[in-house]
Amino acid sequence: MKTVELWSRIKETFYKATEAIVEKTQKVAEKAKESTEKTKYKVEVKKLELNIAKKFAELGNKVYELHLKKGEENPLNQEEVKQILEEITNLDRELAQTQAVLEKKIEEEKKAMEQPAS
């Protein structure tokens, strides 16, 4: 085998290997980014769930406090209670949106994993 021919084969093999490494590295980086995004949404979901739980505790405390006051009207008619209920509604809506985005990210990842490697 001639030196030029051998060098051409080595060079071709080297370029193919380099292209494969670059492609695999890009895929790994993409997967890491997807995982980071999923984690971000999971943390956001937990944070919203915690905030909703705090608001429910605040609501319960306020309703009980108003209940103890004799002569008070229905606690649900109180402005403070209505405000807390509105905050819970808003947090619940935000939670649903965040969960939908997270589920979409998970579904996209599953589809990507099912695709054959190129």
C-alpha cells in the first residue's frame, strides 16, 4: 500500500470519527439542555404547589378567625377572603399551565428517545 493511499484512508477515517464525535456531543448537549428545562419546570410546579398550600392555610385561618367573631356576616363575603380565593385561583391556573408545559417537554423527550439513532 502506498503512503499517499494509506494517508488518505487514515485522513478519511479521522474525519468520519470527528464528525461522529461532534454529532454525538451535540446530541448529549441537547439532552442535557432538555433535562435542565424539565428540572426547571418541575421545581416551578413544586413551588406553585407549596404557595397554593400556604394560601389554603391562610384562607382557613382567616375563615376561622372571622367565624370566631360573633355577629360577623358570612366569611365568604369578606373582602380578605375573596382576595385569598382569587390568589388561589390564579396560582392554580399558573400551576396548570406549568404542568402542561412540563408534560409537553416529557412527551417530546419520549418521542426523541423512540426515534432511531441516525
